[in-house]
Amino acid sequence: MTSRSGYWRFTTDTTPEGIREAILTHLRLSLARSPDTATPFDWWVSTAMMCQDHIVDQFLATYRAQKADKVKRLYFFSLEYFLGRLLPQNLINLGILEQTKKALTGLGLDVDQIFEEEPQIGLGNGGLGRLAACFLDSLSTLRYPAFGYGLHYEFGLFHQDIINGYQVERPDDWTRFGVPWEIIRPRFSQVIRLYGSIEWDKQKPVWVGGKEILGVPYDYLIPGYRSPVVNVLRLWRSKSTVEFDLEAFNRGGYFEAVAEKSFCESISKVLYPNDKTEIGRELRLIQQYFFVSCSLHDIVRRFLNEHTDFDDFPSKVVIHLNDTHPAIAIAELMRIFLDEHNLPWSKSWELVSQCFAYTNHTLMPEALEKWSVPLFERVLPRHLQIIYEINKQLLDSVPTTIPQRDELIRQISLIEETQPKLVRMANLAICGSYSINGVSALHSELLKKELFHPFYILNPKKFHNVTNGITPRLWLLASNPRLSNLITEAIGEDWPTDLEKLEGLKSFVADPAFQEKYELVKQSNKAELSSLLKQRYNFVIDPDALFDVQVKRIHEYKRQHLNLLHILSLYRRLLDNPNLDIHPRVFLLAGKAAPGYDLAKCIIKAINAVGNKINNDPRVNKKIRLYFVPNYGIWLASKIIPAADVSEQISTAGKEASGTGNMKLALNGALTVGTMDGANIEILEAVGEQNIFIFGLKAEEIRQLSATGYCSRKIYETDPEIKYLLDWLGSGEFTPGESPAVLQPLVHSLIDGGDPFFVLADFHAYKEIQSKVDQQYKDRKMWISKAILNTASLGWFSSDRSIQQYASMIWHLAPCLPK
Ligand SMILES: *Cc1c(COP(=O)(O)O)cnc(C)c1O
């Protein structure tokens, strides 16, 4: 079913009737089903195939034009693509969503039910993977010639169940029933090598032995919004180079034959469900190398198809490293030039160092890829030699006159002189790239000032900033049709590709008729979410309550526990004073914790435990409720975000590189409660300080507090409210029937664990800003005008703007249109 080998002529009719016919044709000829026995899944597959028919010819025309014009292409390397469901996205981009809905309704089908049959493509953990997906959408929309490259994980991000308040993970077997979007191209497979050793053949190193692995490309076609350009996301799946080892089998070595196959297939088996924290696993290094090597060989093959002279390589190829994970590409392209194409070292380095651009996505030190030298040498012996040589030349190039030269050399070296030694992949990425950027103004400044300071001293011109963005096609048009219609009614239909047009809404901010409509949109979205959550989880949510939302990966630096402490404090105050005048508020939290991150899982348990208590306490549950929504992903985000009144962006200042959830929520008219961190700062500048709630220590203050000694235990001992709340949380009262120690790790981390993310230090500022939120929410007109102003001011945060900046400032890329 995954193959699309039809021999009939497809219709490209875009009327509801034509679409209906195409769906029925696929149901019959591709699936061999008839309408009376077809399941909703069959209908989904047929609809996706109909949609793909409209994409394929555009793709062929795009590729033909790129080839004819010998264009420069962007190759985007990312270990994650968090795509979600493609059908609604693709139909919107093609401009046939309404016709398709009509066709399905005409067939007596429930459109939402059919769309929800699509397995979500969760080949990503969170913001980084979703950014890659938004960028693909913008690249095609803006007509840039681009390929995405990544891994075809057999299992994407785990499915999260909440059982008795605990996170329980289930594997995400997303390809089980086949994926109609995929085009498998075994003819373009690549063979890569691992392990082995280096032999010398007349002074020339030759990498021999070890294992050979086959990489098979799975292509996803990515249409842009109302754009003639369709780009490709090429994901590699690992296989054994021998389909079946008949010889070993005949020798009686059946298990030997199977074990080999199983090792090869394990490489693309599973997405590492880690967000931020590093894992030192051999398989992860192999995953990185596997996808990078397959992709680079594919790129060199395509280059040699269109060009003859490697001197043209940097003017035709730009490779973007989406974070440090694919940094091994720099050593691998050197190896390909040196060993496979016999270019001299200096020429190879000249070419390589003009092709790569690198985006750093985090300042968290534990997330910088470092591999032990013995592991690296075992898996990639030739690459270690190359890295040593790059390092030698890098260190030799440091001017002898530079102050504190030894210290600087120690910091920029590609090798960390620990026991065992470590290969620093971020340093490799920096020294091999012609451009390095952070993802928000603050983050880029901190890279220059702190993490990459020595490199910045040596080469300040390499450093840039490109603030992240989000695609308005998904995060407004598809997710929030009510608001989209209202916007189009007010300012016309150009905004999805020119989001700064939203500025036009500013003239409606004080318009009572528009305010009323805007409020009605928000109210309807809230009612819809509330009934969805009632239906699925039996949550009881009053649509008139303030919807206070914190949805993102669970991590200490994102401080869901700061949110929780405030909720606890509100609970306490309501018990003490039942007449406390607050607007009813429902706190919604959602997000996954890395399976090995015990404290994050403890935070989930704590949220559920406190929520359970509050929601069942009749003394307070008309005023506050707290729910944790399971299995946060793109789909849930698209339901929660349009219904939010308040967006919690409360990371410890200096820790969140950018954030994109903050942009999605503000665009949809939620007011941000946030720290001066990541893109919050730029959102503040865009919306103005009257329309956002900023609180807490700034990055510089956090740094100083760290340096002078921060003692969270002292706060606990001297601050009666904090002491009360932490003792309460740890008392066992919220976990009846379980050991009272269940929530102790969380409490402990905030007291004797030193509170590494300054939760206690920011608690009172947070509590104060939250009471301001409550007061302001009571003035409905004022609040709505602020919400409108947020929507109107967020245009700059479109991923189209990010991609334009990359294209002009870093990639030097021009659009290419099919003829
Ligand atoms: C946008 C998004 C994120 C990133 O959220 P942040 O608040 O920026 O951390 C994570 N997961 C999903 C599903 C998203 O859509």
C-alpha cells in the first residue's frame, strides 16, 4: 500500500466533484476497497493519495527547473522533524481544503474523524523538530530550492499515557499501516561504513573493514502555501547491505545472519526521546554519522550530475546544521573530498569551510555533543584522524600575539583534555562553518559573550542572529479557523504569506464591534477545547474561566514547578479566605518528560497529584482547577493554543534559547506571563510592556546571583510562605495511598539540591505578576484589546521572516520557479 504504482491517469480536477472522483478511484484501484466496506482509515488513505496527486507534478516541475537553472540549493540537516499530520496542512497549502471537505461530506463522512485517522509524524522532541518543520513549509512557500535531510525513525517520539498521575511511555509505531506520503527510492540508496581500521597505501590512508550499512531514502514532498514549488524531505532508513545472508544460513548460521540484519536496522529504529540533556550512547553517534554520510553522498552525486568542477561546490551547495547533532558532516565531507575524490587537504578544507552554516539551539552545557575519543576512534577511525588534523591547523592559526593564548587554545580545541579525552562537536561545527547563529537576540549575545566567546574573539564576523519563527499556515490558518476568518474579513487575505500585514488589525484594537467578534472567537475556541477535554478525559472546565496554559517539554529550566508552587499558594489562600476575589482560572499543563529524566517525571506526578486534590475540593474548585493533558504533540497544541488566555513562558532567564511556543500563543491572542528570556524579550518589544506580563530575575542577575552564591535553603528557612508550601507539597497529603516520599525528590531539589533554576528566587515576583493578571482579566474590554494587539504585533515572528533572513544574510540563496 505504501507504493503508489498506479497506471491510470489521475485527475487533477480541483472541484469537489473531481476530488470526490479521485478519492473514490484511489479507494478502488489503490486500496481495493469499496465505499460500503471502507473504514475511516481507508478513506483517509484515499484522501491523502488524492492530495499527493496534486503535489507530484508540481514537484517534478520544481526539480526540472532547479536542474535546468543549475541553481544553488540549501541542504537542511536535522536529526528531528516534528511534522504532525500532513493532510490538513497540504490541503491548505494547495488551496483545496474546502473542496475536499465538501467532497468528504458529500460521501456521508465526518471530516474531522477522517483527518484524525492520520498517524501524527512525531520524528522530533519539541521546539527544535517543530522549527525544522516550519522552516520546510516556509522554504517551499518562499520558493527556495531546498532539501531537508534526516532519519526515517521506525519509532517516533513515545506516546505518553498518564496512569495514576505518572507518565507511562508507549512506543509510537507510526508506520504500522503504511504511509501514503512516502516515496521510497531504493535506486538512490547509499552504502556507508562503520568501525574498521585505517591501512596505508603509499602514504594514503584507506578505511577498511568494519561494517557496511545500506541507507534507503524515503521522500516526503513538501508543498508551500499557494506556491508552485514543492521541495523534498529525504529521510534515510538503515538496512543490511545483504537482504539475506544465504551463505551463512546454509552453513547453519541462521542467528548470525539475522543478528547482522537486526544491527543494521537498529540504526534508524528509534528517535532518542531526549530534549536538551546529552546521552553518551554509541548508537546515537552512529545515527548522526549514518544520516550525514548518506546525505552528503547524495549531495555530491547530485552536484556531479549538474556540474563538473568541485571549485563550484560552495556556490551551489549550502549545508545547514540544525544544532550540533549533524556536526560530524564537516569531517565526513572532508573525508569524501580527500579519500573518495582525491582532492588535496588545502583544497578540501577551502571547499568544506565555505559550505556549512551552523545554528546553535541551546546554551545548556549538557546538550553540547561530546564523544569520548576511544568510542569515536572505534566507530569512526578515519574521522578522528581528520579531526586531529583540523584541530592542529586550527590551533596553529591562533596568532601568537593574542593575550592569554594558552587559555584560548584550551577553550577552542576540538579535543577536551579530560580522562578520557572528548571530541567537542560544537567546536568542530564552529570551526568548519562560515556562519554561526543563535536563535534569539539574547541567545546570540550570550553565545558571543559566554559559550563561544573565544571563537568570537578570533572571528567576530562569523556570528549572526536569526530569531526563530513559526509558520502561520499551521499556527493560525489551520489551527484557528475562526480567528483566521475574522482577520481575513478585517484586513484581506494576504496575511498568511505576509504576516506583518497583521499590523492592520491595530486600527481595530479599540473598535467595539471588532472586539466583540474577537472575544466571540476566543470564547468559541475555549468552549470547543473544554468539550473536547470533557469528552476525552472527563475534565470539567468552565469556558468562562481564565485559561492559563503552560504547554512544552517538561524540564526544570522551563520551571513547570514554579507554576505549580503558585497554584499551591493560590489554593492555600483560597482555603484561608474563601471570599478571595479572583476570576475563576483553569491551569492547563501538558508536555512530555524524557523517560530517563526522573525529576521531570516527578514534576508531572506533582502536577497531577495537586490537580487531583484541587479539582475534587469543593471549597475551591469553582475558583481554580488544574489539569495535566496527556500526550502533548502538534495536534494537541493546535487545539489548546487557540483557546489560551494566558501563556506561561517562565524559564530561568538565560536558559531558553528562543522558544516558539511563546510565539504561537501570543499570535493566537494569549497574553504572555514571561521572564526576560529567549524570544520573550523580542515579543515584549513587539507588543509593548502594557500588553505582556514580565517578571523575575534577568539573565545578568541570575549570573551574578550564581557567582556570589545562591542559597535556596536559606530562602526556605527564612520565608514562611515558601517553607509552608514546600512542606505541604512534601507532606504526602497530595499522594494519599502512596508513600509520602513520592514528591520528595522535587521538594529536595528546591532546598538541598540548591534550586539550580532559581525557582524560589523568582517565586514572589511570579506571584505578584499573577495577581496583576487576575486584576487585569476582570476588565474584559481592556483584556481583549490587549489580546488583539498581541495578534496584530506578532507578524514579525513568522518563519517566513526567519527564512528570508537566513536566505539573504547566510545562505545567499535565490528563489527558483518552475516554468
Ligand atoms: C512549538 C512546540 C514546542 C516548543 O514549545 P516551547 O514552548 O518553545 O518549548 C514543543 N512541542 C510542540 C508539540 C510544539 O508545537
